[in-house]
Amino acid sequence: MLLLEAYILIFEINRIRMKYMGSKRRIVSEILPLMLANMKPGQTFIDAFCGGCHVIEKVPGEYKRIANDNNRYLVAMLEALT
């Protein structure tokens, strides 16, 4: 069952529409400017609960980015995709 779930997640990530419980996809355009307001290019942006990675994928490339999540299967899948 886990293999099937991982396949579904990989398929969704490739479409960049991964549905994930607690997703910030709908509000990323509102919260990201607030999160970056006091940061300077070159500083590190840490997404402690990355989930579907909708926030961290929108962080401009001039910032260092670190993504983390407590879901070990999700983290393993994201590591395999990068």
C-alpha cells in the first residue's frame, strides 16, 4: 500500500498540484511576502512543515532553502525526486 501511495504522491508532485492535508497552497501568495519581509537575499528560508512544498517552491532563488517535515515517507519521496 505504501508503494501505491508513494506513486500517487510522485504523480501529483510532477503535476505540481499535490493535495496534502494542511496544504498552504491556497494562501501561499498571502503568507510568503510576510515571511520574507525581514529577510535579505542569501539568508536561509526554513520551511519546518513543508508538506506538499507549495511554500518553499515559491521562495525566490536568491534565498537558501531548507525543507523539513515530520512525515518520513514524504521526506524520503522528496529526497528521491531532487
